Amino acid sequence: MKPVVVMTQTSNIQSDLVEIVHKPFIQIQSLEFDTQLLHYNYDWLIFSSKNAVRLFYQYLDHINVKSIAAIGSKTARLCEELGINVDFIPSDYSQEGLLKELKVNQQTILIPSSAKARPKLQQELAKNNDVTKIDLYRPIAHHENIQDVIQLIKTNQVDALTFSSSSAVRYYFNENIPPNFNDYYAIGAQTAHTIKQYGYSPKIAKQQTLEALINKIVESRNL
């Protein structure tokens, strides 16, 4: 019998190796921002999530930007589907990967992203560049899905619970979760670190992709 894996991020991924249950723990709430920021010229526009791409797409015709960077293969793929030309994708799908690989200095940079996004990207780039961050949206908890998953865990219907963001981790662990469940899997060191703060030891995918996460789950169960 295939292991049942709950994906807590928005995704359409399927697999022959596991049975996937899609239950996003995060809903997106759009935010208003100062549209005057669209009237400047930018050397770089950086997309760090698919949500940022979807919400900012309507404004692309209103800005003058030379180059676009995308963090993550899924983010870059959505850009491609929408006809957005991406000039740079870091091999390490993280803020740290972009900071290590994209060498920019004295550039104007626009980062439309979540109001809850980790500040490291903005802070590090701002040391040598003129950086503007737009708070496009904020994540809020999807309480119904979280409660559905907790009930599935209580009735032993979940073999692995996956996370790809610290926000989803916090929303889940702040509920009345089953204390004896410990089959947590994480994409990215930051997400794993957040889980560890709640006293659990997640398994981590070698690459920051859902495919790698599924392989890690199968590998762990075969040990």
C-alpha cells in the first residue's frame, strides 16, 4: 500500500510512488501598495515565489526593468507559462542561493513579495544596491485544511506531513496537534529549523523540490 503524503503547499504534483493529499495550510490575502513605485526604472526585478508572479503579473506592463530573476524552478516555470522572460535562476533555490550567485552592485532592484518574507534577501542586497520591496500579499492560516489534516493524523491516515515554508509550520504547530506524530518532512533548511523549534526532528530533502521530498519520504520508509 502506498504511503499517504499530505502536501501543505499549493501544488498539483502527483506521484506513482505515494498517494498525495493536497491540503494547503496557507491562504493568500492581497495587499494594497503605493503604485508610484512602478514608475521608476529598475535594473532587476526579483520573484521569490509563484504567488508574487501571479499577483504582480498585471503590473509588468507598467514598469521599466532590464532583467528578471526567479528563485525556484516552479517560480521560473510559471514565469515561462506567462511569457515572462527570466534572465537568472540560482542553482540553489533559496534566498541564500541567489545572494551567492547573483553578483550585483550599485543596481536598482525591485522585490515584490510577501509581507512575511524573510528579510535576508532585501537586507543583504541593500548593502550595495538601491532596493525597493513591495508587500504584495500576506499569508494567513487556512484553518479548515489544518483541522482536516489533524483529524486524518488522529485516525492514522497520514504517513508523512510535508512543509515548504515556515509560515505553514507555525500555523500548524500553533494548533492542538497530535503529540505522538513525528513523520515531518521539510523543503529547505529554514523550514526544517522552524519545525525543530517546536521540538520535532524533520527529515530534509536533498534538493528544494517536491520531487526530491517525495523521494526522501520513500527512501526513509525503506530503511
